[in-house]
Amino acid sequence: MRSTSRGGQGRAASVPRGATRRPAFMRALGLLPPYSIDDVKKVYRDKARRLHPDAGGDPEAFKLLHAAYRQALDYARFQDSRRDWLGNRVESYVIRERVIGQIQQAGGRCVLGSVDNYLEEFGRDFSEVLRELNAVELSGPQITDDTLDWINALGKVAPEIRTLAVTQAKITAAGLIRFAALGSLRALDLRGTPLSVDGLEVLASLPSLEWLHLGRTGIGYWSRRRLRRDHPQIQVVTKASESPPTDSHWDEYLQVLRRLEQL
């Protein structure tokens, strides 16, 4: 991802800054700096009218539009009040670092997102403050309901997590209820973690869930079939070879430009 960004900047070296060196989210929305928060909201409303699923638009394109909108607002707020903007980001950074420490203490792994789209405008010094927690992996029988306490501590960082793996763990339906705080969770890998039907109902209620691995969870064929029927937006898989979509599959920064720039 970084090599792509550097290459793009190299090709644009002889072109005026405002033409092609704007971040992808800015080009996707058709914005030229300097712009205000009101400008961002107006452009977003205009495009959202055409892309909203209720108006017959593509749901995935609408998600990408919203991703561009969030980044554009972030940029406008940064320019409007750098001190307030940084203060809010530092607060999230402190929470994120504390949560990462808890996850690593439990033997887990964290995957942080790229900040390439911010580097040119905001500088490399902000890179660690801006880096979001996109994925978490936990595995083993030592992972219990109590191990999931870090979810309660996420606060404003919760929307960053898009992929979660809790495999071969020993958690109950009560522990799964904590996943409700992960409103932006798209992929959940529970292979090898025994589940009950009650636990399955908890998972089905996750608003953004699109991919769910139920291999060796004890959830039988008929329960999986009912889940697919009642929640067709969730891809239910069971094969050992199947893995969650990679972060690049959902990389909002790369997809926004490709899908929205011409709208």
C-alpha cells in the first residue's frame, strides 16, 4: 500500500498540487481545498441522494461514500481547529494503546490500518496518532468471557474494528453480548469456539456483520441454514480453508476513488 502511494506521488510531481495530489477522499467527493465543514456536508448530501440504498443505490458504494465523507470532515476539522482536532485524536490514541496492551497481554494480535492518505496533508508525526485498530485476533482456551473486558474499554475506538477472530476459545452467550459494542464489525471468525443457539442470535444482531465463520462451533446445519435465510447479508462459512476478507478488500481509501470519483 505504501509503495502505491509513493508511486502515485512520484507521477504527480510535475502536476499542480490541486489537480491530482489531493487525497483520494477529496477527489472522490469533488472537493478542492480549502473547504469548510459545510462544504463537505453539502457535497455528501448531494451524492447520498443518488447512492442511498433506500433510493435504489448500491449499498457498498454508499458505505464507501460515507467513508470519504468521514475523512473529508476529519480534514476540515483539522484545518478549522488543529489543537482541538489533535486533542480528540490523542484521546482516542491513549484508549487504543491501552486496549492493545490488554489484547496483547491475553496473547492476542492487533492489526493497525494505514495512514498513507493523511501523510502528505498532516505530516508523518501524526501517523501513530491516526493509525486505527482495524482487526483483532485472539485464540486458545485461555480466552474466556473475562478476557473480552477490553471491548468495554474501547469507547470511541470501537467503530475502528472491522475484523475480529476469537478462535478455539471458551466464551459463553453472555460473553458474546459484548460484541454488540462493535457496531462496525464486518467479519467474525469463531472457528473452534463452541457456541449455543442463543449465542448465534446475539451474533445475528450485529448491524454491520457480513462474514461469519462457524466451523467446529457446534452450530448444526439447520441452524446455519436458518441464519442464512433470516440474514442473507451475512456470508456464513465453515470450511477450515476459508479466511476473513483481508483488510485491503475493505480498504475504504483505495475503493472510494475507484467507485465514486466519477459520480
